[in-house]
Amino acid sequence: EFTKVAADPSIVNLGQGLPDISPPSYVKEELAKAAAVDRLNQYTRGFGHPSLVKALSQVYERVCGRKLDPLTDILVTVGAYGSLFSTIQALIEEGDEVIIIEPFYDCYEPMVKMAGAKPVFIPLRYKNGGNSASSADWVLDPAELATKFNSKTKAIILNTPHNPIGKVFTREELQVIADLCIKHDTLCISDEVYEWLVYKGNKHIKIATLPGMWERTITIGSAGKTYSVTGWKLGWSIGPQNLIKHLQVVHQNTLYTCPTPLQEALAQAFWIDYKRMDDPDCYFYSLSRELEIKRDRMAQLLQEVGLKPVVPDGGYFMIVDVSTLNVDLSDVDEKQPYDYKFVKWMITSKKLSAIPLSAFCGPATKRQFEKYIRFCFIKKDSTLDAAEVILKNWNKQTA
Amino acid sequence: VEFVKLAATYSTVNLGQGFPDFPPPDFLKEAFVRALSGENHMLHQYTRAFGHPPLVKILAQYFGKLLGRDLDPMTNVMVTVGAYQALFCCFQALVDEGDEVIIIEPFFDCYEPMVKMAGGMPVFVPLRPKAPKDGKLMSSADWQLDPAELASKFSERTKAIVLNSPNNPLGKVFSRGELELIADLCVKHDVLCISDEVYEWLVYDGKEHIRIASLRGMWDRTVIIGSAGKTFSATGWKVGWTVGPNRLLQHLRTVHQNSVYHCATVAQEAVAQGFQRELELYGKPESYFVQLPKMLQQKRDWLVQSLDAVGMKPIVPEGTYFLVADISEFKSDVPDVPDSDEPYDSRFAKWMVKNKGLAAIPLSAFYCGAHKNNYNHFIRFCFAKEEATLKAANDILQKWKLEKTSP
């Protein structure tokens, strides 16, 4: 629904999560090179183009400190979305329960249901205190989390860095989850698409690297988020062979192979950055530095309007509590959550779009999150400039 | 999957897996490069989930023209990750637990597992070979459905029939009469038709590819599946599409939205430009859709000749880039093992790739488990290969024949 609205060019679109910045030029060049090779326009290996799975295994061996077999421990999919689908179809069965942390990326719930399982929700809760809210203030209650695990629990879906809040789960927080997974023999589906986008003072930790977790975790990554090429729709699942083989079966019976030239180009891009993983110019680090500046600018603009942004430790989204603006929308359709009404009003009257946070919640928590909206800040300077004009003029019009 | 691995290890000439070893046409490669390097870098970001607007628009225009029907790009067309994912969406969307789905044998091997994955029950009906006229080579047209047998497969549980024309592996191009037979039964029993037409442009000898959706009573119950990979010799791009009535496509959209959501943008943009060019050159000699079948027909004839000369009996395909040959004359090389679980042609194909370096696929791979031994002395060759490859295949065959006939 909100994607359609955003197609209007007169609206400053900070809603949908896609960059309007260009991918790095070497990434585009590698694609051009790949397309020029005849055989790279034909089918490649179903579970992942050999040079790509090799490159992924090297990068992630370094990150995880563990040897990876590119042919058995990795599956390349159509975006991280495809990895989520293959993982859930492969490992979740009818009657299983799957724990989902709210707010959540909206596809988790329908995918779990499609597998015949029951989603069990647990919300991140805002710790009181502190003037400028940070994503770190949003935490799981360990006791509450423990109550969600039972003998039917097949998996928990973890998303770190988190969309929409931008939370980067700490080692301690991951340990709480890991302990429960081990205790109840539960799988962990770890959506880490924003893994490189962590800001100063934070570190992205892979839950699969905690003791006892490798054998029960599928870690999902995304080329779209790593290289600012969401339109390439390439993602991957990494995990132990005995789990990945089931994902491969699903993949083999749903789309068989992913596009070849894109995979080859991605492989080459990974080699370029793998070689400079000790260098600050590596895109994995330079992109997050670029985004940190945008994050800080976005936060400041929102604060100047009198809003309370939740400054994210990672990812490229920022949520904001808009209730302080006291925009009265009580005459609008009652049944819709406040944030939906707010966003629609903001699009029409301010020509600025965002996504309402209740879109990321289960039915029970919609009330809790309906005063928040989500902005995406992986936008070029001119887009942020346009947003700045709107925000600076905001109070003048509503006075 | 198994045969792909064997070919990779042993083969010097791979006529097994179905993809061209020649490149896509220049105009398409150029479109791809223009898309990825152009000023509009947003082509590297998400596009519309159900299909990149320029692509669905041109597909609606092009297929609207072919079907003589006004198509809405937003509701009558959906883009998928290859025809493979289109098939997946069809089965998931339209087949419910307990439904029966009729599959014509021999069939593209994914139909069976996909029907099962959707909780459906595959019901098989074979194409049966009729002996060709004296002295003539068998044609794929000689493999036919028995009308009474086909009718007997329709029951009240039948949800859909999968039609693949032109047919992989035989190369059969269903005639109007044959399609009418199927259509009548679909209408009579209110059954859907999943029509896999990926090889729609690869028809030879002036034959016409007829779209079953254009027959009376069929548009409303048919989903047509197409493939850029086969249409433009770019199988590695994995761009496919479905065309059909909104009442069916809306369900495909739901499945698509919850499994892959978006397809890669750049490839869609390039395919859209490819179709634009083809629309402008429709029916003209420079059209790729005219040139490609012409080029492939020559290769077909070449391979037919090669095989015939050495005693493998080719079934001349009316379409696709596949050819099935009867290997009965070569049985002396690979003796029968009566108690073997493995179908004869499968053992033969394995022996051939290991000992002769020539890869092909056994026909039994295209039959369900229970019927694998019904037609077990045929192997499938792919002839979408460069001249040098076909010549190398000929050399292997000639050498093989010489070895058989010399003392």
C-alpha cells in the first residue's frame, strides 16, 4: 500500500527501505564484465554459482572464525527474502511454534503461517529513562522470553541489526537467546542483512559464533544491503550441512537457480573487498561511515522539530515517536491505528513519507507501537535536503 | 542433478543439459549493459514486485497481440524468477491438498515434485509412439495421446492439467486438433490448464505454435508460462512470466509475494527492451524470433543426420532444442542387466558419458517412477550448441560406429 504512494515523485520518500544512492562503481563494472562472457548468460550451479559461494565462504570464514564448505554450508537465494522462505519451508513444520520478536520485518509472520506453524510474539520493550532515546534502550525481558519457549518451539527468528528499530543485539543479549535455544533444543534463524551497517561504539556479533549455536543456526545475508543493490535480489543462507541440505531441497523445487551474471559480479565485488578487509576503505566499513553521517543529520533534523527519534545503533532506519506533535486525527477513520493515519496525513499535507510502525507488529502490540513511524535514511543528500526543508517548515504550518 | 554432475566430470561433448552454448543476441546484451551502467542507477534497486513496469507493459502488448485480446499489464501478467518459479507459483496457488493434476509423459521433471509439494496427486498419461511410415524417420508428431485414455484420466478430483507445448524432451508441437481435445475435456470437467510454453518460438518446418488459451472457453482457465531464457538464449538471466486472467493470477501474486517478492531489476529492464525490438520487427526476417528457429532447425537437421548415419534412430522434433533418439541398435555395448533397478537408458547414458565422453539425458528421467521402464531405450540430446560442438559429437559417433563394425 505504502509502496504505491511512494512512487509519486513530488513526495520525499523516506518510507520504503531502499537506497537512492548509487552502488559503488566497481560493482556495476563487474556486472558489465560478467555479462560480456557468453557462458555467464546461461544456467549456473543451482545452489549457488561456484565463484560466489567460494567468495562468500572466504569472507565469512574470516568473520566467523570457522572453516566453511562452500558447497554444503552455503545456499544462494533470490534475496534474503528467498533465504527466509527456503529456511522456513525447509525447517518449520505444521504445528510448530516460531518465536518472532516485535516489531518484526513484516514477511516473517505470513511465511511462518504458510509453513503451517504458529507465530509466538514477544515485544522489545522501551526501558525508561534517558533524554535522547537510543535503539539500545529497547530490550527483551529475559523472564518474558523464557515463557515463550516450550516443547513445540521449533525456532526463534532473530534480526540483528534490527529493522525497524536499528537495535544491535549485544553479546549478553544474544547469550540469553542462545541459552534458551540450547536448553529447549530450538533452531535460530538469524536475519543479519544489515550486518555491515553498525555505527561507532557497536559491534555486530553473529549468534552462530556463540558456543553451541553453530549447529542450530541459519545465518542470512543480503547482497542488496551489503552493496546497495537491492534490485539484484541475491541473498544467502549459511549454516551446518545437515540444515542447509534441507534448504537446498526447497530451493531445487522452487526456482532451481539464481541469475548467473549477477552472482558472478557479486563474487568479484566480494573478492575486491575481501582483500581489503583490514583497510578502512573496504566498502563494508566505508558505507557505514557514510550512513552514520546521514543518521546523525536525520536525528538532528527530527529533534529540531520537537520530535524524539530513537537513534539506531545499526541498520538504515530510524523510528520516531510522533505523539509529541499532537496532531489530532480523531476525525479520521477510527479503526486504523494512529500511525497509519499519521503517515497518510503526513504524505498528503507535508509531502513526506514514512512507514507506520504498527505494520511491523502482531495484533496484540499494535497499540504499543502506534505512536511511532519509521524513516529510511540511506538517501542521497538532495533527498535529505528536501526532507530538511519540510521538517524545518513543519511548525510554521501547524502553529 | 546427477547427470549434470557426471557431464561436468567426464564429458568432452555435453549435449545433455538444456541450455545454449552460444550467447544471447547482441541487442539483448547491449540492453543489459545500458541498463546497468545508465544514468538511472535506481535500476539496481527494487522494482515493482509483480513485474518491472516496462516489462509487464510490453509483455501485455506483445501477448495481447498474439492472443487477440486486451491485456492489463498490472493484472494479467506477472514476472517470475524463470519459468521454473512461475510453475512453482501455479502449483502452490492453484493446487490444493487432495487435488489431482494430469501430467503428460514424458514431462519436464519438476512437474511431479511440485505437484506433490502442493499436496496434489499427479495422474500420468503417456504420449504413445505410432510407427512411422516405411522408410521415414519417426517424428515427434508420431507420439500421440490416446483420446479415450486421456478422457479416462479426468475425474471430479482433477484440478488441472499441465500442458507443455512445444514439449521437452520429445519436441512435440501439439496440433490444433490435439489441443482441442484437451480443451474440450478441460471445459467439460471445469479443469484448469497450466500451459508451459517456454519453447514457443522454437518451432520448425513452418509449423505453428498454437496457444491453448486462444481456444474457445480456455482463456479463463489457463495460465500461460513463458521464459526469457529460452526466448532470448539467456537461461542464466532467470526471467520468466505468467499470463492469464486476473482471477487466477491474483493467487499467483499472493504466493510470489510471500516467497521471493521481487525479481532482479536490471535483467527485467533488458528483456523489456528486447521485446520492444521484437514487437517492432514482428514477423520480419530480422526478428530474433524468426532467426533463432531458422538457425536451430539447421542444427537439428545436422544432428538428425549424424545420429541416423550411425544407427541411433532420431525422432525428428517439431520444436524445442531437444531431440530424442532410439539407442536399441547400440545395446551390444551396454548389455542388459535383467534384475537391475536402474532403467536401461540411464545405465546406457552413464556408460556413454564415461566411455565416449558424450553426455545426453536418459528418457526415463522424464517419466514417473512407475513408468520409468516403459520407454527405456531412448536418450535426449540438446542441439542448441555451436557448430564445433555438434561436429565433435559427430566425430565421437562416427568413431564409435567404426569400432562397432570393425573386427
